[in-house]
Amino acid sequence: MKNRSEFINEAWPLSIEYLILISFFMCATWFAYGLAGLKSLSISLSLLAGMSIIYLVDTIWPYGTFKPMQLLAVPTAACSTALLDLLGYNVTLSYSSLVLLPEYGSMPLITVRTQGGLSISRYIGWPCAGVHSLLLFTLITLVFFKKTTMQRERKLIFFLIGAAGTYLTNIFRIASYFTITIHYGEEAGLVFHNSYGELYFIAWMLLYFTFIVAIQAGKINRFTQALRKRLNAFRLHSRG
């Protein structure tokens, strides 16, 4: 594991690049389209700004040292451990300070043991637990709801469904990482962790907003009514 100074030296340039990117993107949009352009692209801008800020926070307080975020990683790690146990893996969860590197703070530790004697242990930091995806979901959803005219009660229901789905997605992603690492090796698990794991959140968000748009457009109601008609017709035909 890298020490903290090495991590910060590597992460700061990328953090600054993210901040410069969102700054130039917002300025270019403002110069080209004015305030109306900023409003029309508010969802995209909020996504970029949210990612930049979250990465900056992780750069300043790496490896579980940012306690407010790290607290949210504990229940996610516990649920991921329960899921792995449900799938039949010999898994344990512990929570203690990193004795060898105490400056990194405290993180939950998931350990999975296979029948062949292989043991895989990973500390779960708040970025790995998907806390950033919950924050991005909240930010994007609030901006999205601001553009809609749906009732507050419906917005609350949609938000709770989306938050629950995002939380479950993070649990599945952690469980998937351990499953891939056990069956396909450390390198495959690292590739999933660094690249493909984020596709879980992106796929869920696309499905979530498609679901909301479909409901608001009445397409699901029309589909349900058409399905009921076909089922009733099938029943009448069967009786006949």
C-alpha cells in the first residue's frame, strides 16, 4: 500500500484537472448560451461538478480519514458481507484501525476465504462503498426534479426508490468485486474495481430516469392496460 504522501502527490494533479475542466465547461457554456444554457445543461454540469468535488475531498482526506463519509461505508460493507455469506462464501467483517498505517484512519475490513485456502481481505473506504454515488444521485435527482412539474409526494417516492436502488447497486458492486477476484484473479478484480464497477451506477441511473420519464408520460399505464386487455382476451378464448 502506498503511503499518504505518495497518494496525495499522485491524486492532486488529477483533482486540479477536474476542477479546471468543470470551470472551462461552465465558462464556455455561459459565453455561448448565457444563463439559459447553464440552466438547460444543469444536470450535466452538476454531474461534472459533483465528481470534481468528491474526488477533491478524497484527495485531501484519503483512506477513510474523512469521518462523515466513512461512517456511511460501514452499513454498506455489512450488507455486502451478508450478501456474500448468502451466496455461500466464508466471509467475515471486522472494523479496526489500520495498525501499521494509523494515519489512514479506520475502515471496515471484509475477508473472504475459499476452500482452497485462498484468503482475500480488502479495506472498504467510502469511495469503494459507493458513498460518492449516493451523493451524485442526490445532486442529479434534485436538479432533475427541479425541471419537472410532478407533485411533491411523487417526487419523494421516486427519490426514496432511487436512493434504495443506488444503495443496493453499491452492495452488488462490492460483492461482484470479491466474486470476480476469487474466481478470476487479482488483476481481473482490479480492472473491475477501477473501470467496470462504475458502470453499475451508470446503468442504474439510466434505468431509473427512464422509469420516471415513462411513468410521467403515461407509457407504463398504457402498457399495463394493453397487457390486461390481452390477458382478458386470452382468458375468454381459453374458456371458449
